[in-house]
Amino acid sequence: MKNILLIILLITTQNVFSQLPANGKKNHIYLLVGQSNMAGRGMPEEIDTLTDPNIWMFNKEDKWVPAREPLHFDKPAVIGVGPGYAFAKEILKADKNAIICLVPAAVGGTRIDLWKPGAYDEATKTHPWDDAIRRAKAALLSGELKGIIWHQGESDANETRSPTYESKLRDLIERFRAEFNAPTVPFILGEIGDFKPGENKEIPVINAIIKKVAATTKNSGLAEAKGLVHKGDFTHFDAASARELGKRYAAAFFSN
């Protein structure tokens, strides 16, 4: 029985590895997690669909394919451009000897309470935390985890949830690092958009928490949302802003 399981594991591992370019470059893996603005809701343009031989993504079927927008698949009817692909392009500029491997695992509309073991999101019929961990560990058969980028908080920007957000966010970061035995892996957080200043007073509260956690957590960083614009719904970044946010994630990553 042990021999059969070993053979199955070896076959699975070989299948994952064989899908990435065998060009001698190292495979550097980045996990993309959070809610809809990480998943992406901007309208794709041609620049978003052009592939690069050195940037790959782990698709819905857990297979490596050339990366292109949309990266995510959480809500097929509304998926679009997020920060992930632009982030990868910036990383590649400084890491030309690697294949940049993205693992999209964000789920739109998820509050932070759904990012814990066993939690179930009724809207998407998924387990955000469990699914992200499973996908990441499968992807890690192909390479080394180099970073985690997180964008979430819109669903917690209310008087009921914001008071406990900091402790939950700190716990989430610790859990991610523990799952991958990667205590120093860079964890980059993004501010949420405040598109109607003064209307939702809890958005600045959440952003202050995100900024504080980024500043007081080792090997962490902050991607600011200042100056970014929405796509017309006062919730989601447009494509240009999503790309800019991706660049800011990369800049924060490099600052570690």
C-alpha cells in the first residue's frame, strides 16, 4: 500500500513540474489572497491578456498555464483585472533568473472570519482558507514560496467587525506562515479604497489597522491605495488602478 501511495505521489509531482518551462530557472511562487479587489474586477484590455514565457499561474484545475488576466475564478460572471499580474511583471524585472509562478486564491465578498480553517463561504460554495492552503501546497511541489500578497477588508469595514479586525489579521498572517513553515516569507498588505471619504467612517479605521499591522510585523509591507480610482461602483478598482496597485505591492515587496 505504501508503495502504491509513493508511486501516486511521484506521478502527481512529475505532472505538476512538467507543466512549467524546463529551462533551468528557479520557480518562485507567490500566493494571491483576499477578497474581490485581489481577485480583480477591472475591465481587461489587450495588455492584460498578453502572456510572458516567464510568468505562469496555477489555474482552477490546479495546472500551471501561462498567466494572463483574469487570473482568478471566484465569481466567473464578474472576474477581471486585479493587481496580481502587474505585480508579477514588476517582480520579473528584478528576478530575471526565475519563473514567476502565481497562485490565485482570492474570493470576492469574504470577510476575514471566512479566512480560517473550516470556514465556508455560502456565496461561492468554497472554503477560502482551506482551498487557498490546498492550492498553495500543491503548487509548492513546483518551487519555493517567495511571497504572499493580501488585499481584504471591505467586508469588515463596519462598526460590528472593525473592532476585532487587527487581532484577526495578525492571527491570519501567523497562520499563513505556520502552514508553510515560512516565518520570514514577505507578507504584503494592501489598503482598501476609500472612494467616498467621510461616508463610511470604518474604511479609514480598517486602513489604519492594515497600515499598523504592516508596520509592526516583521517581513511585511504596505501597498497604499492613495490616488487609485474605482470602476464606477465605488467598490472595485478599475483596471488601471489595479495595475498600479500591483506595482505598489511589488515596491513594498522589494522594500523588505
